[in-house]
Amino acid sequence: MFEWDRDNLRKIRAHRVKREEAEQALLPVPIYEQSVEGELSAGRLLAVIVTDRRDSLRVVTAYPLDASQKRDYLRKRVQGE
């Protein structure tokens, strides 16, 4: 389902994000947008940038949310968005 290569793995490693974490942040949320915010089972919040490649999703990069992004994400989650 996900397309990984040396380049996108290098980008997420620069942000101390593991491949499994980026995938977990995307599931089970359906992908409708290019930028997706997700919560890991450990409580870590990530932004994952993806592009649709027909049969797979290519993760462009992933990084931990900053303080402002965390507030927005948690506010939306409380409001049911």
C-alpha cells in the first residue's frame, strides 16, 4: 500500500520518524488530502505528507507536529472533525 525508497526514508529519518510510525499515523484514516495528521498508539502526533501513486501511497515526508499544529489537531479531534 505504501511506496518507500531511499529518498523518502532519508527525509523521515531526518525528523526521527520511523516508517512504521508514518504508516500508523495514516491508518485507518482514509486519504483525501495530501497532508494528514495522525496520532500513534504511543500518543505521538505526526504530519505525514503523501501523494497518490495509483496502487500505492508515496510518503513524501513525515515530521512531529509543532506546538501550534498539536493545538489545532487536538481542537479538531475534540470537535469531531
